[in-house]
Amino acid sequence: MSSPRGVGPGGPVPDEDAGRRGLSVAGQTAALVVALVFGVIAAGLGAAYLQARQAVTDESTARVLAVAQSVAAEPDVVQAVAAGDPAGSLEPLAEGVRARTGTDFVVVMSPTGLRYSHPNPAQVGQQFVGHIAAARAGGTVVEDYTGTLGPSRRAVVPVREAGGRVVGLVAVGIGKGAVDERLAGELPPLLVAGVVAGVLAAVGTTLIARRVRRQTRGLRAAELQAMHDHHDAVLHSVTEGLVLVDPEGRVRLANDEARRLLGLREDPTGREVGELGLAPPLVAAMTDPDVREDDLHVTGGRVLVLNKARARRDGEDLGAVVTVRDRTDLEELTGELGAARGLAEALRSQAHESGNRLHTMVSLIELGHPDRAVEFATGELERAQRLTDVVVTGVEDPTLSALLLGKAAEAHERGVELVVDPGLRWPADVAPARDVVTVVGNLVDNAIDAVTGVDGERLVRLTARDLGDRVELVVADTGPGIPPELRDRVLERGFSTKSGDGPAGSRGIGLALVHDTVARLGGSLSVDDPPGATVTVVLPVRVRSEAS
């Protein structure tokens, strides 16, 4: 089946006609960065131009003001103005100052604005064109004005005699053309700086666009959003738990089902798996480099099936994809079915043994030995009655009573003696019947299997004590026992000390199932020897659940 548009075997891939459908995330990012950078450059150049213009204007203002004040303070100028410019002595003086200072005009005039000097001799004796009222009042005038020489930046200051009376005015100006020329000289460095900034921005934007394109697989924003929404909906709606673990052992994603199955109340994203309070075997299974298939684990009273695969892309280890499924109900049903089969087999064995006894008695009668037949029947009845009395008296759970009687018959048929402690006590409110059958049935079966075929005594002892708030069950056998180094492993699923020829799936389940059931019921299990093996189970007494 072909991959959907925009998705490839290794993840999303660029669509061939993405360009016709709009810019990718990388393209949009590049366009936005370019627009932003060039907008900033343009704003910066504009601000720099305005700043340079203001600087040139301020410099021109300071220059004309300084020249005007210097001329107004000259004693010769004050004397000539006070005398009404006798013999036109101010004309050459003003022109000399203009030439030395590089200004465009230096005009000395009367308080009313009548010119005593001007670069254009024809304007001498004419009225000054501009504002002089503030200067005539003793202040200073600084302005841009268009006079006889065109637009200029000018300053007008008063000429004062010794007593402080204003006897004349001095106007100094620089044409706007000269100001603009100076400003034009400031523009090349600004333009060069702008071009350099633009080039650097273009290079940086290209690098950013390539990185974003590589990280987003060339997809558009709408495609990424749709992909995220779809993936999020799928991850949180599937009935299988999914956990993504990075190479450092931190959780990158855990969907709702995974959090429920693992008993995680808070979002584990970003936390190490070892910090989540999970069982050590489960932590190891989720963080080690091995691939796992149908790995069984018990956590929080649940039986979970774990699968794990390594995630790689372009040779890079991205971590592990872990899936977990709930197998608790299936395991309970499997255990219950196994227990029921064991009970049926025990009853079959009991029926078979009863049939053998009946045939023996009938044959003795037919052979003319009725006394021997009565003696045989009486002995068998007494032995069976003793066991029945012990079981019925000490066990208040009829299901467990039937199981023990059936197991006794099965053991006898296999050449094993099942001894039930006369002081056996088992109350009715320990646990659901199916859990009791699972625990007792598997322990007795394991003990019978352990002594079957051994030389010497083949004995299985079963004891149960009512301790008030808990019940202690002990099953011991005279078999070869369990080596100390294997006592912990026998509780693992799939591990077995048996060397039978049956399928592997049928071994290593019974004791592990008992351990899981006891743990779920809040009890404890221990394995000891010698001689043989002794399994002790302690269960708390509780109200019988509805499942029973």
C-alpha cells in the first residue's frame, strides 16, 4: 500500500508539488526573517540618516552662531555700527570674515535691518530679509529661511555698545546646499553598513531556512499541524499503551493507556524511567538496549505484556518504542482454566481409583472370598474417610475441599502419598475461590511433579494454619529441592527446573502464576529447603469478593 501524501517510511517527506501549494515552514520562516531583518535595516538606516542630518544641522547652527557672536563682539564692528558705518568700513570686514569662516554670508545691519554689508554689493543699503525682532530685543534668532541668496541656516545676534544698548545686528548664514553636501558625505558609510548587514542577514537566513527545512522535512505549517493533531488523537485513543524512551532513559511520550496500565498519575514526560516507581525488572526492560517481544511483567497488580523496538533514523539511535498490553484478565482466566483442568483430572483419577477398588471387591466376591472383600473395602473406606474428615473439618471452602480430595486421589494414582496435616484450618473468607484453586492447585501439582520418579520416599505434606488476620499455607515435598541460587528465578515466568518434553510454554508458569496471584492478594511467598522444597504462602483474610 502506498504511503499517504507527505509521509514516508522513515517519517514525513516533502511533497513534490509543495511549492505550488504554498511555502513550507522553512520557506515561511525565511521569508519572515528576511522581512524582519530588512525592515530593521531600513529603520536603522532611516534613523542613522536622521541622526546624521540632525548632527550636520546642529554643527551648522553652532558654527553660524559662533561666527555671528564673534563678529558682534568685535570693537571695530561695535564702533562702526554705533557710528552708522562711516565710509562703509563694515563691508570689507564682513567679507573678510565670510571668506575665512567658509560661511555664505555675513551681514552687518542697523537695528531696523538696514544692511551695511552683503556678499552682493547691490544689496547693501537694502532691508534685511528675515526675522530680526528677537535679536533687536536683545535675544538671538536661529532659523532656516529663504533670503536673497536662497535657503540657508542662519543666526541673527545683537551688537551691543558698552552700556548694553543694541546698536546693530549681525546675521551669519550657511546655504542649505552646503548643508546637504555635508550630509551627502555621511551617507556612503551608512549605505555600506546597511549592505553588509543585509548580506549577513541573507546568509544567516539561508542557514536557518536549511536547518528548519531539515527538521520539518519541508512540510508546510498546516501539514505539521494536521499531522500533530492526527498523531495526538491516535496516540491517546488506542487501547495499547505506548511509551517513547530516549537513549538517556527519559520518557519522551506516554499515551493515556500507558499511564493507566503503569499506574502513572502525573505526566511522566521528561522524567527518567527509574524515577516513575515501577518494578526494577520493568525499568530494566524499558531502558536496556535489548529488543523485547511479548515480555511478561507484573506491576501494580497487573500482568503486562511488553514489546520494545529500537528507533533509528539515518543511523542515529533515537531511543526505544515500548508498547504494553494488559493481560491480567487473560492470565486469570488461564490460571482458572488450568486449575479447573487440574481439578477435573484429580476427580478423574479419584473416579478411576474408585473403579479399581470396586472391581477388586467384586472379583474377591466372585472368587469366593467375601471376607477378604469386606476387609479390603473397610480398609479403603477408613483411609478415605480419615482424609475426608480432616479436609471437611478443617476447610470451610467447599471448592478447596474438593480440590484436595481430588489431588489426594491423583497423587495415590501416581505413586505419591499426599499427607494433609490433621490440624489443617482454612477459613472461608480468605480469597476468591478461583484464586485459592490457582494457589493451592499449582503448589500441590509442583510438589507431586517434584517427587514423581525419584528414588526413595515420595511424600507431599500440606499444612494450613488460621492465624486470625492471615492464613499460612505450607506445601513441602521430598523431591530434589531447589538450589539456593535458583530460588529467585523460579518465580520468573518461563523459568523452570523441570526437564520435561512438553512445550516450553507449558513450563515455568505455575509457580510464577502463584507468585503473581499472591502478590495481587497482598500476601507473601517464600521458598526454602532442605530437604526437598518447602513453599510457604501467607495470605491476608478478607471478605470474599464478588468474583468468587
